Amino acid sequence: MIERYTSELLVKTPFIDFDPKTGVLELKGKSIPENSVAFYKPLLEWLDNYNASPNVSTVLNFQLDYFNTSSAKIIADILKKLDRLQDSGLSNVVINWFYQDIDEDMLEAGEDYMTFTKTVFNLISYTK
């Protein structure tokens, strides 16, 4: 089970920290890996395992400055897995989408993702 997973190339890939004991999952930074599927495969597998025996509360904190098109698909996959977890009744899921107050693109991306998820989805602005 992956509890902490960081990339050597943090310039292109986000910092990822998932703690199954607290149910807090974090993705921060940029997500522009050359191969998003390969980079995120361990994370998606970890989520499948976590969903089988989750914490009673699960919080996903997205704080991405930028992501590419292939990462956008993976983000959607993550949200779908969390929707299934919420639907299972095993965990109360909350998604926090942090965006820099001057970054309209990231706000719009969060608004787009919010439209297709059934879980609680908070848009939270911050000043850098």
C-alpha cells in the first residue's frame, strides 16, 4: 500500500501524500508528466485498495498550479473513484479544490469537475 509517493521530477509532477490513517489525500504542484498513465498508475491502484477499507472520513486536497490534458483525465478518474467510495457509504468524502485567487483557469477547472461529481466539492481560493 502506498502511503507517500513523490516524484524525483517535482517540476513536472505533483507532490502526492496519501495517509490512510487520517484519510487525507493531497496533490500539490504541477502535473505535466510525460506519461500520465504510468505516473498515476500506483496512485489509482492505491485508491482501489483504500476504497476496500477506507477511513470513515476521506478528504482530497487538490492544490495544482497547472495540469495538462492527460492529467485532466486522471483527475477525472480519481474523482470517479471517490464518488464510488462516497456511494458505498463506507466513508464521508470531501474534495477541496484550492486555486490561487488570481488563477481563473484553475477556478474554472474546479467548477467543471464539480459539475460531474456527487461528493462535497469545495472551491477554496488562496493568496500566494
